[in-house]
Amino acid sequence: QLERLIDYFKTLGWKPVRSIRKKRPARDEARLEALRRRCVEEAGGLNGDGMKRLAGLAGKICGTAQLAWCKDAAKLERLLAVLGKIKEEEAHGKQA
């Protein structure tokens, strides 16, 4: 039935188009997911509500409301560096 419907649409002038969007290689997706996971792990080690802080930082650094929406490895690495710096500053604050 689907094939007949497509044939009917073709008679009306419809033409199938190829997707313009390029698919990311699986290794890139795996790298992005690993970076996101590390960010969540780092945020879990922060004092207070680390997940709220992570959401705020993700919005500022990655420009997205959700960490999962960030598709830029450089921004995720920057977010991870900021989280590490915050964690380090909190550790030094406890020692003083």
C-alpha cells in the first residue's frame, strides 16, 4: 500500500529528495557521549546541587538547555575543564 501511495504522489509531481544532513560517524557520536558522561560524573562530585550547576553551565558554555543536545566536542571539553576547575577550587576551599 505504501508503494502505491508513493507512486500516486509521484504522478502528482512529488519527487523524493535525499537528506541534506550528513550523518555523524559512529565514533564521533561515541566520543560525544563519553564527554557528556564525564561531565555528569564531574558534576556529581560538586558540592551542593551539581546537576543544577551543570545545567546552568551547559546553557552558558554549550548554548543548549540540555547537555544531550550539545553536538560540539570542543564545547563539551570546555565544559569539562570548567567543571574540573570548580571541583579543584572546592577541594582547596575545604583544606583552608
